[in-house]
Amino acid sequence: MSAQATPDPMPVAPSDALDGIAHAAPAHDFLRRALRHRSFAAGLGICLIITLILVAAPLLAHLNPDAQDPLATFAPPSAAHLMGTDEFGRDMFARVVVGGRTTVLACLGVVVLGGVVGSTIGLIAGFFGGALGFAIMRMVDLLLAFPGILLALAVSAILGPGLVNGVIAIAAILVPVYARLVEGAAVEVRHLPYVDAATTLGASSRWIILRHVLPNVSPGIIVLTTTWLGIAALWIAALGFIGLGVQPPTPEWGAILSDGQNYITIAWWITVFPGMFLALFVVGVNLIGDGLRDELDPTLSRR
Amino acid sequence: MSRPEGETLLELRGLRTYFPLHSGPLRRLSGWLKAVDDVSFAIRRGETFGLVGESGCGKTTLGRSILRLERPQAGEILFEGEDILAAGGTRLTTIRRDIQAIFQDTHGSLDPRMNLRSLIGEGLAIQGVGRAERDARVEQLIEVVGLRREHLDRYAHEFSGGQRQRIGIARALATRPKFIVADEPVSALDLSVQSQVLNLLSDLQKEFGLTYLFIAHDLSVVEYLSDRVGVMYLGRLVELASAEDLYADPRMPYTQALLSAVPGSERMTGRPRILLTGDVPSPITPPSGCPFRTRCWMARDICASARPELREVEPNHWAACHFADEARAKAA
């Protein structure tokens, strides 16, 4: 670490210094420090490889996920079809790559939309509390009491089928989950002395929420987000399965999985390849989340 | 330590800070906790006003009321003649620059996710001071409080308690305040570090012409730093005098008991140690008349029926006791 190359600062006062001082790298070193975190580096590696495949493969070879070949249905993996073909003789490699783009973008859309809306609601309810907070949180409880799929179905039914509407519907499941988590953490932070200190300095509520409360509740938000990125993929698949969300023949990992399970005994490659990608994606995202959580907390020692 | 009498910087008039108490499933209002009950006194520009009392006597709430962290039910807090309780919006933000705080909890009062540069510069950032000017001021302040510029990119948890308190002091100084409420600033620190922080506070007072409200339960710490001292008991101010007079000639029996509890005071003053019996009464249902009568060895009938007002028993020496003159004879 470069900070250690500079001379060790002298103690300030004989008995009041030195104890408990450790070297902290400046903020701009963040990425370098984060990369030394093993699970973060591993997660980032996995996600980069997946992203590379999803972005680069269509540029290197012409991929048509919808081209059918009636003479080559259920073909096992071969040089012609890297991941085999499905019941219509469609190339699975093309479907996995193109479907992956849909899945990854949709998952990101779900957590960003649900996370931003839910966290905002939670921050407001937790920080201001009182009658407003009480009213908001009872609404959140009401939403949490619904089974998630019912909520998503209701929203989908209102908005109509389609990928974007599916994303909104699943984000609706996430809103109360984020709100509940963030509200609890915000209530805790609101009563800490450093919030009093900021008030004394003349900080507005907005300043305190954005500069003190949000950074201090962020570990929970990050962990929840990385967990839900994976779960969102399954929800999107579920919506597709019951006819809402992604419509066939548009490829999407979840949809391919639910389709392929009918043939799993005779054509394992239809489910195994997209399943493998989905699992890797979820694992990679979770590893990144663990790393971020640790690295964003300066009080957690890395040595 | 005594200074010529200066003009008044901050004045409390009949300050009452009560907390509502709720009970029952419907959280109905069932009473009030009178944390600060009708307190009036003035703090002069440039002095250190010590405020002492046991835990729960309301001294911290009084400090928090001045900082506008609690909302008093009644009374006025005049800062340079202006009632700060009536101020709001941008006016309040401006006033906050002049009135700063040093907190007891050196760990909890510094945001763990901010480095020293952001922590110390926060007050300036809130005011909209530009980055370059802020950095220059922060670099100057960190050295004023005895830390080094190299520390600015570190986080508070990397420092010891004494150093963290220095960070808190630098943060309070950033907005160039006139008045600082120091709530038990050294009580969480090691004894050896306490004196260093006290010396720093004393030096800064001279350098920047600061006025302190110094809140503590440790009388020896207060004596060291204060020009005048107020004693609180159950939300009320029961004695007020210069530090010299108060320590040499306490008139309120409670103050006498408090002083006699300072370690080594028997040897120093020749006065016997006074052991109080019983607990502090609940501030929710304070005793009638004098709040101290339930533990006072001098209490008579009048103490239960009439509340003794704070009166000037000697020039610039105020005590709230029916028998302030007698109390003196007894203690002597």
C-alpha cells in the first residue's frame, strides 16, 4: 500500500497518540483495495466473464436464437451447436447468449427500480418517524402481507404482459422489502450522536439523510440487492412461465429453464447451460456484494 | 481563575424542557418528566460556566436545549439578545454557526463513514464553503487541536479516545463559533488524557475568545476550568456562584454534600464527608417545596411547604435554600 511508503506520522502527544492508529488508504484507492478482497475479485471476475460472453459472442458469430431446424431437434452439444438444440432445433448457444442479455438487464432493472423506490420510502419513514412514518410502514406491512407472486400478478394484470411491465411488477414485490429494511436501519442511525452533531452544525434533514443515514444503511441495501438480483431472475422466469412477462419466442434464461424442464430426461443441455449461467451470475453478484459490504465499511479491518 | 464581569452572551429565562410521558395501549399522555424546570441564568462573554449535578439532574437536557436538539416547553434562550427558540429556517442555520457542541461520546459522535477531512469540514460544507477554502481551513484546524495533516484521510475509529475528542473539537471550531456547549467532554477519557484535553480547551478559549458552557459531574474537572459554577438538582438550578466562592463556601446543603464527595476533600478542606441517604427522587413526581428536602439533614416543615427561590445570599452568590445562612455556619 502506497500510504505506508510515506514516513510514519509522529505521535501528537506522548500518552495520547499512537495507540489504535492504523493506516487507512485514501478513498481513491478504493478499487485497488477492493480487488485485494478475494470474494470481491472472484465475483467481479465471474461477472466480467459472463458480460464478455453476452456482449462479444454476437459480434463474433451470427447468432439467431429464433432460427428453427426441424431436422436437428434435441441435438446434443457438438461443434455445430455448442450447447445443442431444443425441441424446435433452435441453437441453444444463441438462445443462452441472447436470453442472458434480457435476463441480466431485467434483473438490474428490477433491483434498481425496487431498490430506489423502496429505499426512499424507508429513509423517509425511518428518519422522520411520527405519524408519517407510522402510516407509511403500515402500508408497507400491508404489501408485505401479500404473497409476492400475487402482488406481481396483480400489477402485471393491470399493466398487461411484456418484459418492461414484468420488471415493474417484480419491482413492486421488492419495494416493501427494501422499505422495511431501510426503515429499521434508519431509525437506528437517526438516534446516534453523530446525527445530533450534524444538526448542531446546521445540517438540513436532506443533508443528514443523504450524508449520514444513507451511507450508514448502505451495507444492508447492498446485501439485499445482490441477493435479490438472483431472485429477480427466478421471478421473471416465473412470470414468463404463467404467460405474463417475457413472451415466447423471446429467449430469456428463466423462460428457457422452465421450458427445458419438460425435456430434462432426454435433453439435459437445454436446462443445464442456461441454469449454469444463471447460477454463476447469482454467485458472482453475491460475491461482489460481500466484498462491497466489507470494503464500504471503514471500521472493518482488512488485515 | 477570575475575570472582570463581561457582558452577557447567553441568557436563559425560565427555561422549561419537559418530556411527555405516555402510558397504556393508546399511549395517552400521563404526565411530564420535568428535565429542566424553570432555570434562569446568564453566561458572560469569554467565561467558562460550569454546570454540575448528578446523572439525571437535567444538565445534559439543558445543554441540548441550547443546541436546539430538544424543544423546550417554555422560556427563552437569549443569545446576544435574540431568542434562539423563536428562530427558524436560515436564521437558525446562521445561529448554529455561533453555537457549537462538543460531545461526551467520542465514538458515536463521529460518523464512522467519514474521514477526518469530511468530519471536520462538515460545518463548512453545510454552509456552502468551497472545496479549496474548506481544505485550507481543515488543514489549519487539525493542527490547532494537536493532530497532523497526515491524519486527514483516516477515519475516526483509527484514533484513541483523546484524539477523537480533538477531532470533535476541531469540528466544533470550524464554523468559528462564539459559544460552545461541552457536555462531559472528558468524562469518557483516561485520567492522563483528560488534562491534555482540558488544557487544549483552555488554550483555545484564550486564542479564539470562546465562551463555554461546561457540563460535568466531576467537580474537580469543573473547578479547574470554570469561572462560575451552577449546581443543578432535579431539573432546578439550586446554587450559582464564582468557582472560588462555591468551592470555599457552599450555601446549599446539596452542594456541600457534592463537594464533600470529591476524593481527598476531607483532607483539603477539613470538612467532614457528608453521606447522603436515600435516592434521588423521580423527576416525574418531584417532592413538594424544596426538591432536596427528602435527603437533606437540615430539612424542616417549611421545606416541604414552600419552594425556596434562588436568592442572592451574598453578592454574586445565589442559593436556593431557606437556611442558606445557617448552612454556612454548620459547614464551617
